[in-house]
Amino acid sequence: MANISITISVPPEVVEFADRMAGERQTSRSRVVTALLTEQMQRHQAEEMALAYKDWNAENEAIAAATRPLAVERLARVEYDA
């Protein structure tokens, strides 16, 4: 995917920090900002997935609780061969 150029305004200390990071990593300021935003995006996506799985688990537990009495009743009528 091609990169898109944008213009943003940030405080001077943030620019200084980005420039220091870029110098330490021998890369561009743009790549530093992209890497940091990508990391934050991935963290956010992971948090959203964790919440979705939590909701899904709660829904499954509710279904299991609602159907458990029926399953117990049905299993009580099943004859097993010994």
C-alpha cells in the first residue's frame, strides 16, 4: 500500500523526541511516527478483540446456563449399555 502524506501540528518537545528516536534508529521521523502509531493501533485492536471474546464468552455461558437443565433432563433418560 502506498503511503499518504499528511501534515500535523505537534509540540516542539514531541518533534525533538521523534528526531532523537529517528537518529538513534538511523531512520526518518516519518518512519518513527509510523512505527509508534502502528504499535498503538495493534495494541488497540488487541484490546478490542479481548473485549469481544469476553462478551462472546459471557453470551456462551448464558446459553449454557439456560440449556443445562434440559441437557441434564435428557441425559437422565438415556440408557447406557454396560
